[in-house]
Amino acid sequence: MRGRLGEAKRILLKVSNSKEEAQIRFRDIKLAAGIDEDCNKDSVKPPTSTGSGGMWKELLLRPNPAVRWMLLATIGIHFFEHATGIEAVMLSSPRILKKAGVTSKDKLLLGTIGVGLTKMTFMASSTLLIDRVGRRPLLLTSTAGMIAALTGLGIGLTNVENAKEKSLWALGLCFVSTYTFVAFFNIGVAPVTWVYPAEIFPLKLRAQGASIRVPVNRGTNGGALYLG
């Protein structure tokens, strides 16, 4: 923090969508830096930095009710991103397809490539939808679609395992359910998980709040892979 308020304000006016948005962001930055929000000087002496220890205490040890809910939402959404079973479906897709009745190596390879292409296509589509549709509708739609897909996958695999002869409808259901699950995950849960926590914390706690998500996300990912 160098205290160059005038320069900061001019830059915010250039990069913001409106003057009102620039003023709101400018006020939040001043509050986060410990500067009086009514200060209109072009340059001020930067407040003495006390490190981030106080921020961590405010976030973890003495959070107010609003921050507590933000922290719970951040930890929860990153935990459930991998608790959904996406790693098992993505990495074990050849085994799933083989169990469903696909025995040809070429077909297994094509099926696995299809899973990867589905992921890439819907992940790219999410970048166009996340601001237009909104985070919450996209997340709820994605979750509902994943539940339906996993239900279908469970029914299909159970039928294949218990059937005495090859069941084409169960094979088709396994294929459709696997692709549908990957599509719904990457259209909503995958992008929203990383965007949402970075937006809900106040500016002064945003860095600390966002950093908590990484160990939770990677830890859950590692646990899901180990248990899978």
C-alpha cells in the first residue's frame, strides 16, 4: 500500500462498469487498507502494517456471524466438489464402461476420449453462462443433474451385474449417465466452486478466505482418490 489514492481512483474509473461501482470498490479498498473512507486526498501516508495475523484471527478465531457463514460456505462447497465422486468417474471411466459391457480396447479408448471432450466442451460453455445465468441457478441445476446421472449410472451398472445376458438398454444407460454426470459437473459445480468463495468475502478477508479453499479442495481430492 503506497497511499496513492488519486491514482487508484482514476484507474478504478477506467476499469469499472460505472462511476458508482468505482466508488464502491474505492471505498472498500480504503477500508481494507485502514484509511478513512471519507478521505479525499490524492496521497496519504500508508498506515503501519501489522501483518495478516489479525485477519486470520478475525476469520478463524473471532468471526462474526456473517463471516462464519462465508467460511462454512467456502469449506463446504470445496469439500463437496470432490465428494460428489467426479474423480472416480473421470479416472475410472474405462473400468465403468468395461463393467457396462464394452470389451473392445478401441471402444474403451473412444469412450474415454468422449468423456474428456465432454468435460472440455461444458467447461468452456460455463464461462459463457456463469455471468448470464448466475452462480446459484447454475450450481443448483448442476447438482440436480449430477444426482439424476449418478442414480441412472447406479441402476445401469446394477442391472448389468445381475443380468444373465447382455442388456443393451443398461449399457446405453451407463454411457448416457456417465457423460451426463461429467457434463453437469463441469457446467456448474466445477467453475462455481472456484468463483463463488472469492466473491463472498469482504475485501480485507478475501485473500485469507480464498486461501483456505485450496487445502480443503486438494485434501478432499486426495481422500477421494485414496478411498476410490
